[in-house]
Amino acid sequence: MSHSVNDVKLITNLNVNEYFNDAIHDAISHQRVGSKDETVVYIVNLLTHYMLSENMFEVSSEGISSKPLAFIYKDAVEASSIEERNTHLRKLGDTALFTSGFFAGSLERSAVSVDYYISMGGNAYSSLADRIPRTMPAKNLAEVFTDLAEHFMSYVDVLTEVSESSELVDDRDVLSLYESWLDTGSDYARTRLQENGILTFPTNKKEH
């Protein structure tokens, strides 16, 4: 199943989960990745989650920001409970997977390399897999994290194909659009991100 530019315009509506489900299965089949069904479901839900800008960025009195991976890791190390630590590790792995899969080209031109994201993400998932109890229902989630840790690069390649085939990320520097929106609240940058299906913005989102 191929995806056209018209498909991209549908990303922001209610069929986003179905869209990513089809796109991920297409990429996995094309690359012959031996994925687990539970992992595919996890990744589809991850992409759907990050389509909302409120899940990608944090809003504070100082404005809008995207927390660096090192800071998320610091939160995990300093967590006061196992549950809190696991939450931060999961955010670390998910953020690294999404970013390295969709924005590898932009990362290559930044101060932080894609290899750094791959290393941080794989290690975060590995830590989760080792620490989550191997009992139902946690067992299935532990197996998903193990799969993601052991085949992180393969899933990065899958997400890269999804982004390229659907034209969600094209030759325009999406990372620069992100940075412009974060730094200035630019309506133009926000509109471009919306038009490319990268993020959907809540209508009641606070401006800064």
C-alpha cells in the first residue's frame, strides 16, 4: 500500500492511528523486519501520541521547550519511586525512537548525532525490560521493550521509511521549523508543521 500527499492531509483527523498502522506494516514488510505484533501496536500508538504537540513539548512560564534526552535520563536517575523511574525511562526511549526515526537527517546537521539518540533509546528500553516484573500483564510490555532494545536500529529504519514514503518529512528542515516555533511562537512555523501533518495543535493551546 502506497501513501500519497493527499494521505498526509488526513493525518490530523481521527484516522491517524489507522494510517500509521498501515504505514508501519508496509515498511516492516518491505524491510522484512521480524517484528512482534505487540511491538507494532506499541509503535503505532507511540506515533499517534506524538502527533499532538502537547505530547511532544512542555509548556511552562518560560515558554515552550523540548526536554533534552540527558535531562530525561537525569529525571529517571533521580526518581523517588520505581514507577516514576520507569515513566521517565519510557519517555526517554519513546522520544529517542520517534526523533531518530523521523528526523535523522536533521540530527546529522545538529550538535547531537543520531547515534546518540539510538544509544540512549536502546539503553532506556533495555533498562525497562530488565526491571519490569515478568508477570501478566507486565510480561507482554517487558517483551515489547526487549524487542525494541534488541532491534532499535531496525525500528528506526522502519520509521524513517514511513516518514519518507508518506512525505511527512521532506527536504524542508522540519527541525528548524520546530526550533522556530519553540523560540518565537511563529505562526508561520506552526502552520507549516500543521500542513505537513507533523503535529496537531489543540485549539485552546496557550500562546507565549
